[in-house]
Amino acid sequence: MGAIYPRFSTDDARRAFTELENAVAMGQPPPSFTHGTHHPRAYFGVGGAGTVTVMELAALRNEMREQLSTVATGQRNYDRKFDLLAGESLALWFSDDLRGQAAHPGMWSYLTIAILPDLAVRRFPLDKHGRLSPDRFLAGRRNVFYRAYLRSVVLGPLLYDPEVELFEDDLVGLIDRNLSSDHRLARFISEQIASTQKDLPRRDIVRAGLKGVQFESRVTDLGSLADDELRELIDVLFAAS
């Protein structure tokens, strides 16, 4: 059982976000709480094998900074490369017994605002009005790091498909809709998309296949199917598209 990671409540996350936004607007470096103590508003849930240490959070921060140092701001496809590397690192860090910690929304707001604020601001800086986008820092599917993590966990190698941009919108929809709550289903769909022949109209096939899966999910308990049964069903639905 993994250690418990700190979280923000909804109200405390908004307060911490405002403090971060003000600091960045004043030209101050975003403060990270990886030196000595946790953020004063941090709280920990119950269970697990104790609480994660500040030193461990500092190790996560250092690993993320090292990975993302290979992506220079302004380079071609910067946003995509940033998200891919961030997602890979976070999926690896929160694998196995830490997967449960990644399911807590408040953990992601804490991670973004208190541990990795400089990286988050680098990806989503102040807008022309001097404001940060709250959706990218607070809890939710649009959080900069949770979104990258979820895409990596669910879609995996498919994100590196050279034609992924052809059906990027549909893949984002797969993540954002309730369908993504079943990670096994989403992974199998990703495998199906990756195996679709390059000389076929892949975007049309993907859209029709996803519609077929969504319709089938209303009449069939897909979660009760064995892996082989689910893969076979997805294959049939995509073949019919």
C-alpha cells in the first residue's frame, strides 16, 4: 500500500491558486513546497502506509523538471511534447500501489499549485489580462497534469501514432466523456485504433467506432466482459463502422 499524498480542499485550492496567480503577476518565481514542510493548507486522507514526505515530493519535482528540460519553450509542437513527457513521467510515478492516490482530485490541485507550479505556469502562462487559467491548476479533467497523466494511462503508445492528430479531437472526447472512467475499455479502444490500417479513412472509422461503443455500452454491461470478450466486441464494432 502506497503512501498518502497531500491534497487541497476545493476552497483551499482556490485560495492557493489566487496566491500563486498574484505572485506570478508580480514577477515573483512560483513557490514550491518541497523544502522542509508541506503547504500549510495541505491535508491527508486516511489509510495507506503513512504520508508521503517532502523529500519524496521533491524527488518527483526533480524528475519532472529533468524530463521537461528537454522541451524548449517555443519549439515546434512544444505543447504536445510537454504533455507527452509530463504524462509519461506521472503515469510511471503513480503506477502500481500509488494508482489510488491519483484518483483523488484534490491531489492534482496540490501537485500543480504547491509542487510543480513553475512547470504548470510554463505550460499555461498568464494570459493578456495577467490571469492564469483556473481550470488548468484546480482539480478536474482539464488540470494540466491530470489531463496529461490520464491520457498517458489510457491511450499509451497511441499518443505517438504519426497520424494521431487526424483523430485528436475524438481521442480527447474519449478522455473527457464518461467512457474514460473505464480505463480498460479505453485502452482496448486505443489498441484497436492503433491497429487500424494506415491506408483506410482512420478518422471516420474512429468516430463511427466510438459511437458504436457508446451505443453498446447502453445495452451491455461492458465491465462484466472478460478481456478477450471485450476485445472481440470492440473489433466487431469498429469493423462495422
